[in-house]
Amino acid sequence: MGIQVMANVSQGKHHNIRGCLHKSLSARFRAALTASCNIHKGHFAVYVGESERRFVVPLWYLKNPLFQDLLNLAEEEFGFHHPTGGLRIPCSEDHFISLMSALS
């Protein structure tokens, strides 16, 4: 079977594989761009709680020690690889909303 695949690739069918991969990546890229287009300059999106509710927060939150603690928790729980493409924060929505109120 592996020999047949190699024969097909050597006969030029690798072009179809490359085309399918390109279409798949392009669709993912378009989806990511569409999701991020609603973010105003100076802000970024985070996903909070089990339902991964999306919040758009100002960049200056990054300087706040309370928010930095949440980022450290996110790093410990999820690492730097976020398969959903967004920054996930491991706390309840209620806790995050009260933190946003305290920071504002």
C-alpha cells in the first residue's frame, strides 16, 4: 500500500493533496480572522469558564498583578498551546467578571 501511495505521488497526484491542505488551512485562517475582527485596537480576547465565554479586555490589564496571576494559572493549566486559538483563562465567569469590575 505504501508503494502505491509513493507511486501516486510520483505521478503528480501530490498536487491534489497540496490543494486540499491549502483549502483546509485557508478556511481555518479565514475563521480566525473573522473571529478576531471584532476586537478594537488596544484590546484582546480571552475565553473564560467551562463554556469558554469570550471577553474582550484592554491591553493594560496585562500590567495588573491580579490579571497576571490569572495568566500564570492559564500557563500552568494549558501551557502555551491553545488549540482553540484563543487565550483560555481557568476561572469561573463570575470570578472573571468581578475581577474586571475591580480593575475598571
